Amino acid sequence: MVAEKGQWLVEEIRDRLRAQLRLEQTLVRLCRRYTVDEGAVQGKLCRRIAKFIKELFVFVARPEVPADNNAAERGLRHLVTSRKISGGTRSEKGSQTSPAWSPLASARQRRSP
């Protein structure tokens, strides 16, 4: 029974990796003509896709990886809102200090009930 479960898991992983590869190949194929055309509006996006293709579909092969970045977006929302309300930092020193405090504030916020 354990061997059957192990075999099922191996097949599941293999299927997920194949699906990831298929998606990567399809997207690269769709973008190929735009990556070489400097005048194409979608050229910049397609070149970026080509550069980061291995990171784009990780969630297909690894179900524990979220398909979106909502957690990261939520983690930054309060900082963006504060900056928008206050008008941002008013000095070079403030611009340098603000990013250093951001992770600390986020960590504290996650720990607080």
C-alpha cells in the first residue's frame, strides 16, 4: 500500500512538471515573435516573460506555492497608504530610512493579535 502511494506521488509530481513545461513552452512560443520586434508594444513584456519563464509557473509543479502574490501585496498595503496620505518622505534621509523600517513594521503587525 505504501508503495502504491509512493508511485502515485511520483506520477503526480511528474504530471505537474510536464504541465509546467507545457505552459512555459506555450508562452515562450506565443511571445517569440514579439521579443525580436523592437517596435512591438508587447515586446518589453515578452522579453521579461522570456527572462523569468522558470519562475512564472512554479505554482503548477509545487502546489504549496501560491499562484498569486496577494500576501505580499497585503503586506505592503499599509506602507503605500501611509506614503500616499503623508505625501511621502520629505528628505533624502527619510527616503533612505523608510525602507529599513518597513520590514520591521510588517513583522510586528503580523505578530500582533
